[in-house]
Amino acid sequence: YQRRVRGPTMYSKARFLCYRLLPGQDLKRELGAIIAKEKIQAGFIGTCVGSLSRVNVRLANTLQCLTKEEKFEIVSLVGTFEPGEHIGHLHLCFSDGKGNAFGGHLMDGCIIYTTAEIVIGVLDDFRFSREQCKLSGWPELVVKENKQ
């Protein structure tokens, strides 16, 4: 049994942007603002550490969201993004004061508690977009060369 990897092999140099988000800011909305300001066509989260006072994530394989208000640590933020209304495909994992971890698709409404220190990777040779996939039923990543 052998699975075929979808898409061509392409390479790009990466450059990195570093940001610190402040208390009260919305994590996803601020990422969207950074993507627009920097005119990022293909990006990814290199790392993110910080804390949240409110979380809002869409749970796996459903349209249902989990919203909680208490103090959380950002354990992980991963994903790819591109310009547009939904900014990409980002997953957030966070933990509470007892060490319980939760996660899901990042949604608007995740509010910074103390900080969010974010490193963003930018792939200038690519352009990311989303197209509806017949196999998954969701808009999925499409990678194209960025011919500037």
C-alpha cells in the first residue's frame, strides 16, 4: 500500500516576522490584520506562546464551537494562511490551570490575557488559496507559484 502525496514538489526561501500581541486583542483578528498589512500570500505559524482569557475554537468534524472564559496557556498554534476572509487553516491548543488541554480550529473571540509572542513564516515564492475538495468536503489548501 502506497499513498501518493498530492501536489508538485516546490521550494521557497522563508522569511520570518515576529510580533507580540497585547492584552485584550483578538488572536485571529490580529493575525488577519498582520496578513493584510504584510501582504502575505503564503504563510505559516512558526511558533506561538502566550495566554488567553477567552477561547473560541470549532471542534473537530462539526460546526459546533467551544467557548470558555478563564485563564489559559497557549500550548500550540499551528497552521497555514493566506489572504481572505477566513485567513487559512489554523489550530489552537490551550491548557487550563489544572493542565487539561483542549483544542480545535481557531475562531474569532480568542482574547489575549498577558501576551502572545508569534513568529510567522512567509513563503514569498508561493501563493496559497483554498478550493472545495470533493474528498474532504472542506475548502483545502492549493499551492501555486507566486509569479510576481
